[in-house]
Amino acid sequence: MTIARIALDVPLAGPFDYLAPQLTQEDVGRRVVVPFGPRKMVGIVLDITPHSDYDPAKLKPIKLVHADMPPLAADVLATCQFCSDYYHHPLGQVIFTGLPGRLRQIEAFTRPAGSHWCLTEQGAHALPSAITPRARAQAKLLVALQANPLGADQAQHISANAPAILRKWAANGWVQRMTPARSPYPHAPASPSLTDEQRAAIDLAQSHAGFQVMLLHGVTGSGKTEVYLQLIAKALAQSRQALILVPEINLTPQLTLRFSERFPERRIVSLHSGLADGERADNWLAAQSGEADIILGTRLAVFTPIPRLGLIVVDEEHDGSFKQQEGLRYSARDVAIYRAHVRDVPIILGSATPSLETYHNAQTGRYRYAKLSRRAVQSARLPTIQTIDTSRLLLQDGLSDPLVNALHARLQAGEQSLVFINRRGYSPVLFCGECGWIAGCKRCSARLVVHLRARQLRCHLCGHEEPIVSACPDCGNQDIRPLGVGTQRIEAALADRLPEARIIRVDRDVTRRKEAFTDILSDIHQGKADILIGTQMLAKGHDFPNLSLVCVLNADSGLYSADFRATEKLFALLLQVSGRAGRAEIPGEVLIQTQFPNHPLLHALITHDFDSYARRLLTERQQAQFPPFVYQAILRAEAPDIDQAIAFLDRAKALAEQLDSPVTLFDPVPSPLSRLAGLERAQLLVQHPSRNILQTLLKHWLPHLHALSDRQIRWIIDIDPQDL
Ligand code: ADP
Ligand code: ZN
Ligand code: ZN
């Protein structure tokens, strides 16, 4: 008898046994369709065995064996198994987290014909008159196609509607998919001659052929990407593939372009959740089949099968978006390290502001460490950073006079400025001065944010919206006001005070439309803006050559926060934003408005001294027994009532105490954000200096929790949580 053990995307441990006479060991990792209850489901074959623990008479046969995807490789399955064990998540769900959506569907997948869209002769004649210039996306696509064949990613970078438009054009015979005979990028820019620091970093990365982790710690603009490019070139020269993980979806188009220019003869695919389903599956299969040499993706790309893998790079390794905050709560950076270990290949973690975990590992010698301390372009110096002490100044709409004057000066000099404020909307609080009422979300323990133009109050956590009230609902006072500033208020205030300035605001409200962000970036590059007002969307990775002044508005809230990671995150954020100033010929300047100009964080920032501040934070963490000196896990419970949630956690804690483990168990407490979308949340923190001891407790403890909870209570475990 041939039994297939199958992983399914269900919240049960699995695997599930099916009769599979047509399968052999070769089929481990294959995509199949099986009956599950009344439904059909896609499954992945984990094992083929002659025995089953179940009554063979009751086993059902698998329905279909798909040939559209080669079996998942052993190292991918091993990585999934590691995630299942370490994050305590069902293996089937882990495997399906890593699969592109299209391959989670029952229907067979047919790969599109070629990798690029090309204009047909018919299209070259017909299209120019067929589209009106008003159809902006179509016109842009046509111009691009007239120049070069267009990869689907690039097309989508031009317009989010590109897939639909191109499909329509294809139906008319105007475009077709094919693999271009020549590269769409004929002119590869020569690689610059390396700085000594870059050369040393590359030598260190290559000093050992197999698995090793190297932290590439380089200030913004120091040429980290150049180091990646050179290491990738060396891997490609040995017929290997390279996997590059980046935090943000909106960083991939620029990076893709830079890679395509450097490696014109190579196939580069990107993998992120913004791709159309078919595209993502196609790119994923191109990686799996070895057609793609370079795989550039966000966290989910860490599970991609890559047969000739030779190098992994995690760019901006400190970035919070590498941690998934729902479902499988994995850290793509940590999983990438595991994957590199399994494949015995080197992995580079790059950052200007490494996470303290990574930095600590480099300091203690577990990781190799390469530093790029200077900007790569000789003329580009690090910006000067100064504080503006707002405890003695009058602020108007959150802006001090020296700050507005500095903006004015840059405006006159024809240079761009960035005003950074990490809060969108008009104002974060609507407040009644008579009775102290504050507009709050009915479903969350959060304040409602005033969105003046839309005349709405919005909850940034659950999305709840309601009209702005004109009188206080508690006391009837008609004079209720917005308190504090957000991006919209700054935009309005600056438009008022610097009427000649062209202002562009960049936050999630503006960039909700898919192509809006890339449109805005190109406007900024073309000098169509004098002042940019932005949230952290603008803090990372973007290179604006004409930007010489960065103003930081409301950083103070992070200086004294209850979250022990707040200062680490704020420091990284401020260094990243500061890094936007003065990238090219123009020296950069950074102004930070603060009531606490003597805070050590700001001192370290002003002197660009990451190292001594990081060491200071590490000392504090060690004294207080916080990560990286301990490993943590959080058991979170959600219930309609906070008492139910706490009671469940109390029972859970009592159970853990019986297990006689040295792990520290804290008391259950309401979560910092205790009410979210109508449910009350509480949490129980457990920690220990040894990862193994913590994991052993979890392994014996968590399976018993199912018996403790009832239908009203939902619980999850978050390993190495980023937010407490
Ligand atoms: P990072 O990734 O650290 O921000 P980049 O690799 O993007 O830095 O480099 C910043 C700028 O310096 C880019 O314009 C890049 O082309 C340039 N650059 C990098 N290395 C060198 C070098 N060795 N010589 C001259 N220019 C360089
Ligand atoms: Zn009132
Ligand atoms: Zn809410």
C-alpha cells in the first residue's frame, strides 16, 4: 500500500494520510488535490510510506497530482519544519504561507508564454492612434514598450493597471509575451572602483565559502548596495543564484532597476504581495526552475525554492516589516539565516542602523562584522544635525520660527527640504477644552485622528470612520479643537506661511492608489517639489539628490516610552531620515525640534555615533534582562471581556508553573493596546536567557492550552515579539 502524508492549509497539526498508489518518493514536495471533509483542498506531499496509523479502509485516495509545479525542495520543507517547530505553528499552514496564492488554488496553473511584453508590428502601427493622451497609464506603457520589451514587474511599476491593459492589448494582437532576444538594458553602467572599506567587506564576506553570517554596517550612502552587487556578481559567475530580501514593497522597483542595469544578461524576478497572482506564481516558478538568477523580494520570498542558491542578502535587516505580525509570526531575517545554514551559503545582513540583536551578535563574534564608515561618493559628507529647543519657543501649528526660516532659505536656494512627521491625518486628537472629552474609537483603546479634508475622524488601527462632530457629545461645548499635528496640518500651515513653495505630502492617505507612490517619487526626482512632507514612507532608502534639509517634528514621544524598544527604533528612524539629506553635491542639514535637547539619544545622533549609543542601550538591556540577553515569547489572548482573557492567561500560567521550568513567567496583564476592533486583549510574557530552555517549555506547555480555552477566547503565541 502506498500512503501519502499530506500537509494542508488547516489549523490542525496534520499531516493527513491519503491513498496514493501513483506516487513514489520522488513526489515528496509535490502539489496535489485531496478531498477534505466535504471540500477539495490543495496539499503538499510530505512523505510516502507503506503504513498508516489510521484504518486503511477509511483512507481516501488523492484526487489529482499537479504537474504545474516541481516538488518543493528538501531545504524548503526543512525550513518550513523549522518554522513550524520554532514558531509553534501547524506545518501545513507554514508551507502554504510560503506558496504564492495562485499555487494554493485547486486549478492547475499554466505559466504565461514569455517573461516580457513586446509590441507587435500591428501594435506599433495601431496603438499610437488608438489611445488618447489622456489615458495616462496607457500612454506611459506605450512609450515604455516602444523603447524596450517590458518585464511584467516593470509594467506594473509604470501603472498598477498594466496587467489589465496589456491583456486587452494582447487580445487585439497589439502586444505579445515572449522572451526578449536581447536584453532590455543594453548599457550596463561600469561598476565604480571600490573604496578600501568596501573591498575589505567583500574580502571578509568571501573569506569562508560555506555558511557564515556577516553584518554589513554602513552609514546611508556608504555603498552597501555596491557591496551586494559585487558579491552577487561573484555568485552568478559561479552559476549560483542570489536571494535578496528587502523590507518594503515600494523599494523594489528602484532596486530592481539598479540590478537590471548591472546584470543586463540575467533574469531578475521580484516577489512581493503587490504582484498579480499569476505574476507572482510565474516569478516563483522561475526561481524554482533556476531560470531566474536573482530573486528580489519581501519577507515572503524567504520560502522560495532556489536550487542553485549561493548567497542571501537581507537589506535593512533591522526593519520591523521583516517580522510578520499575523498568522505565522515569523522573522524573515531569522528564517533567512536558518535557510543559509541549511544550504551552507553565506548571508549578509546590511543596515546603517543594525538591530541590537544583530549588533550584539557581531560584537560577540557570532557574526562577522564589516563597517563602511564613510559615504562612498567623496563629495557627499554626512549631514550636520542640530536640535531646536522647543521648550523655550512658541510653536505655531507645531512649527518653530527657526525651522520655517530654514525651509525658506532652502526654498530660495532652489533646494528641496523634507519635513518628517510620523503621524498622518490633520491632528491626532479632537479635544474639548471644557470637560476634557477626547474623541476615541468605540472598538479600540485608541484616539480618533482628525482628517479635516475628508471631514472625518478615523481610527488608524481598525479603520473605523465617523463624521467630525461640531459639538462635544458630553457637555455640548461648540468649541472643540484638534490638538497636535499630523501631516495634513503641517501641509496646510506651510502652504500658508510659504505660499510660493510647491509642497508634496507623502503618507498612506495619499499613496493608497497603487501607482501614486511611484508617480510622486518621479515628481520629486524631476524637481517638481520644494518641500516634501512625509511619514516613515519617505524615511527609508530613497535617494533624492537635490534634498539638502531634513526637519524632524514630533520625535519626543519616542524618547520616554514604556516600550523598551522605543529608543532603538527611534534612533534607527532618525538616522535613516537624516540620511536623506545631502546625498549628492549639496551638504545636508538636519533640524530636530525637541523639548529634550540633552537626551543622550539626540547627542549620539548629532555626533553620528551609532556604536556608543548601541553599546549604551545594550548595557541597559543587560541590566534589565531584556533581549538580546533573554529570549521572549508572548501568549496573547483575545476575548469579548478583559476578565475572561486574564482568567485564561492565569490558568495558562498555573499550568506552566507545574512544568517545573526555569523560565520566567510574568503576570498576565492587559495589552498596551488593550481594546482592538471590539475585542479585549491581554498577554503573558515568558522569557529565559536560553533559547532552548524557553523552547522546551513552550513545546510542553502550548499543546495543553487548547483544553483550557473555550470558544470565546482566541489565543496566539508570538515568538521573539517585536511589540510588547
Ligand atoms: P547604500 O546602499 O549604503 O545606501 P549605495 O550603494 O546606494 O549606498 O551607494 C551610494 C551612492 O554611492 C550610489 O550613488 C552609488 O552608485 C555610489 N557608490 C557606491 N560605491 C561607490 C564607489 N566605490 N565609488 C563611487 N561611488 C560609489
Ligand atoms: Zn465637553
Ligand atoms: Zn478602532
